[in-house]
Amino acid sequence: MSVYILRRLALAVLTVLGISLVTFGILHLTGDPARLILGELASEQALDAFRRENGLKDPLAIQYARFIGRAVRGDFGISLRYRVPVLQLFLERVPATLELGGAAFLIAVVFGIPIGVLSALRQNSRLDYLVRLLVLLGQAVPGFYLGILLIMLFGVQLHWFPTGGRGTLNHLVLPAFALSLGLMALLIRFTRSSVLDVLRQDYIRTARAKGLREPVVIAGHALRNALIPVSTILGLQVASLLSGAVVTETVFSWPGIGRFTVQAITARDFPIIQTTVLILSSIIVLANLIVDLLYASLDPRIKIS
């Protein structure tokens, strides 16, 4: 197991480096940040001084090596726009994104898995058809469109919740629901499919033939195995929550990492974009590794192999 972990960690490091390298290359194809930050009226002397001060005149290979070398030591450079350390700006916005992502994740799990199990146990009933229709709608509606609809209905028309910002629990309700809907629909679909597949297995029929009560069969035998693929989805959907937060935070003016990144892209603030991509990609790769390791605790056969 230790050899497998070390191998996966090495692969994870290479993956993160590859993502950061591609991001770095794409960023330098988007244009000159000096012209955008200083404005069209800035003189060539001012633009040249800005580029030299921020190392933008160095060869790209040197710029990338310098960024990675500093990042390993925890130094992600200075923001071109705000003129303060990027890590400080990033950490200031982490609590808002964790609050939104955690609330969305909790909503998706609390409602998604039980509804998926119930839909599987009532297969081909009216409830099952209704759940499948709602799942289809939940996965089809774009996040930004759903956010706008929620704002118009519950914020503008009914005045139940604020239309944007962060502060109270009411500010969290709409963006958390908008962010959770896609993951909730996915969880319902995968949980339903997984439970139905497990219920057809021979050991379930054997458990029933032994006279075990149906709740014991479902909770003690079916769900333990059915949740293995569901746990994979949960781990992999950390990426969807982080990427979806970019849209959701922008729509609801939520002061988190997603909105911060969009503003940095608009301003061509290279250090902020590179730092955000590097940190978030590391989190996603680490989440995938943790999911693989959780397989062993959920299924003894995987642990033995």
C-alpha cells in the first residue's frame, strides 16, 4: 500500500505541474497585463518600468521556474493589481468559498443519497418517475441561469432572501442551493443506479432467504456496497463544486475564490491566476487520491488486491 501511495503522490505532483505549465502558457497568450493595468494613456517608459519591476520581460522559462521555485517555499508573488502578496489575498477569500462549498456539499449529500435510495426501492413507481424527471432538470439547467432565476423569484419578487453578498444565513441559502443542485441530481442518479445493481446480486437474495428483515438487508448489506461508486462521485465532484463556485460566486456577488479569480482574469493579474490554479488543482488531485484510498476501507477485496 505504501508503494502505491508514493506512486500516486508522484503522479499527482506531475499532474499539478502540468496543469500549472499549461495555465502559464495560455496566460501569456492573452496579452500584456501592463497595458491593461496602467491604462491606454500610460507612456512606454512607464510600461517598460512596470514590466521590468514584475519580471515580465524575462524569458518565459525563467518566469515559470521562478514562480514554481517561490511557490514551493510558500511565496506566490505580488499581485499586479493590488500590490500585496497573492497568498494573503487568497487566504482572505478562502473562508467564504469553504462556507459556500461546504453548505452546497451538505445539502447535496443530505438530500441526494436518501432520495436516490428511496427512488431505487420504489422503482418504476410514480415517485421514481418524478425523481428521474427532477434529476434530468437538475442536470440540464446551467448554474448561472438557475442562479438568475432564484434571484428573480426569491430575491426580487418574493423578497425572501438577499440577491447577493455575504453576511447572514439568508445570504447563503440561494447560492448554496444553486451550487448544490447539479451535484444533488448526480448523486440521486448514481445512488439509484448503484442500489438497483446491488439489489440484484446473489448475496442480497441469500440474505432475504435467511429471513433477515428488509431494513437490515438494505442498511447492512446493500448500502455498504452501493456507496462505493457514490463515494467516488463525491470525491471527484470536489472539482465541480470549485469550478461551479466560479459561476455561482459571480452571479451572487459572493466574495470567495471563484469571484476573485474571475476578477483576476479580467485584469490579467497573472500571479493571482497562476496561484489559484496551482492551489485548486492540488486540492482536486489530493481529493482523488483520498477517494482511491477510501476504497480500501469500504471494500476489503480492494484492500487485499
